[in-house]
Amino acid sequence: MRARRFTPLKRALQVPVWADVGLRLGGALFLVFVVVLIHWLDRDGLVDNYDGHISFLDVVYFTMISITTTGFGDIAPVSTQSRLVEAVLVTPIRFAVIFIFVGAAYNFVIKRSWEKFRMDRIQDQLTNHYVVLGFGVSGAESVAELVARGTDPRCIVVMDMNRDRLAQAEEMGCNVIEADATRDEHLMAVRIAQAQTVLVSAGRDDSSILIVLTVRHLAPDVPISVVVRAEDNELLARQAGANNVINPVRFTGLLLAGSAQGAHIADYLMDLASVGGRVQLVERPVMAEEVGKPMNQLANGGYAVRIYRNEQAIGFWECANGVFELGDVVVEIRPNDPTSTDQ
């Protein structure tokens, strides 16, 4: 099934609408003028069945009914040369004029009305979706990972100001909108308050934090994850309303340090982070059948490494508190390959 494409509410055109209409109209009038000139120069090959005289007004009249394929028959080409001119020169121009007017009607009436209808329909259906604000390297990788984890690309909305990046997201099957993520009306256009998660990666810490503030103002309860690169901006991002703050610079440092202590630590961490590895980290609510059981007895055979209870983290080594309760959130290591025993 072909993925839907999100049409932005506002989009900067390369030329204004009035200029586009003027260019089309000017092109059509120029072609009509060329046909009038051809008919005037070849007027001896035309016959007027009304008065037998071909005037300039008759030429203009014949040109208009000829181009519009009306053909009343009161003026007609009779000579071989005139008929050849009609077939070889005028007919292609006639098609070009018709295509110009039909194209203009489609572009300015049918297409715009259809796109507006389609946009409204997609907007009405946007709920529990992922909104990615910024489609640079981090944003593109996050979308690719979401899709690899089984997320339907039609449930992902990408907002960016760069058309090349949006084209890449569109090729992946995502809905796209060319807009400024710091503007309330643009975020409201993608129903930010109904989103499942918002991922922010604007490329600059100040821009990302401003976007987080704007999103949190419009969607108080939606989880927000943001990428910041300066350590002193992590606190600001959390104060702005981000639930998760990711610092790729710090994470890279952790991988480097881990590789210094062991050749396989960094490899395993990357394995955990990506769905393409042998194992992956999964966060989920505790199931009813797991309540009252210890952390090493997950129903699906995974390995629990941490429980979150009332925003408090409980490690797998804390056996006294390591019994599942209703409402707990568990982080588990789960093998991607059912036959794998790698934990």
C-alpha cells in the first residue's frame, strides 16, 4: 500500500500564484498570436462561405474557433498548402494551448482542492503518531530505526525547513511538512497534542530547546526526547520540558571509554541500542501475570535489568525490591533471534 504524503498547510512557492497565472496566460496568448500570424499570411488558402472575403477579423475569428476545435464551417482551409499548415503547424499549437489551460485549471482548482481535502483527511487521522522535528543526521537515523523496529512510516510526521531532507523522509514513506517547528500554528497542524512521542533534533542546542518549550506549551502530556550537544544545556532542556535528553557527544565518549576497558564493550552497547543487533533493549509496562514475581522471571523470556517505580530506578541486583508490582515499567534485554542465547 502506498504511503500517504502530508501536504504542508503553508508552503513557500518559487513564484507567486499571480506570476504563475501570468506566465501561463502569456504563453497561451503568444501561441494564439503565432496562429493568427500564420493564418493571416496564408489567408489566400482560406474561404469565407459567408461573404467570400477574408479580413483580419475573420482570421482572428477563425483562429479562435480553430484552436478551441469548435469548427462552425463558415471559414475553412481549401488549398493544399492551407490544409498542410493546419495539420503540421496549427494542430500542435492547438494542443499546446489546450494543455496550458487544462494544466492551469488542474493546478489552481482541481489539484489545490484535492490536496486541501487530502491534507484535512490526513490531519483528522493523525493520532498516537511520532513527530520528528528536524531531519538532520540524528533525525534521519531515528526515523530509520523506528521503521526498522516495526513502526509504520505513515505514523511518522517529519517537520523540517530543508526540502532535500523532506524529500528523503518522503521516500521513506513518512508524512512531511515544510515548516518552522518553533511556530505554534505549524505544530498544531500536525496535531502535536495527540502525538505518541516527539523527537527533537534541530541541529543547534538553542533551537532544540526553544522547540521543546513550544511543544511542551502545546502538549503538556506528550513525551519529548531531544538531542543536545553541550553538557551545560542538558539541564536547560529538562527545564524546558524534555523527558529524555540525549547527548551524542557524551555517549560517544562512553563508547570510547568502554572500548579502552574491553574490546567488546562498545560493540555490545551498540548491539543493545540498535534493532539490527542480536539483542535489544525494550521498555514496557509489567504484564499482569508478572506482578509479584522476581525480576528474573519475565513472562516472555527476556532479562530484566531495571524497574522504574514511581520514577525510582531499581536494579536487578536489588533483590529485596526486585519484585514486580502493578504499574511498574521494566527495561529488559530481549534477543532478536529467538534461537539466540546471548543475554
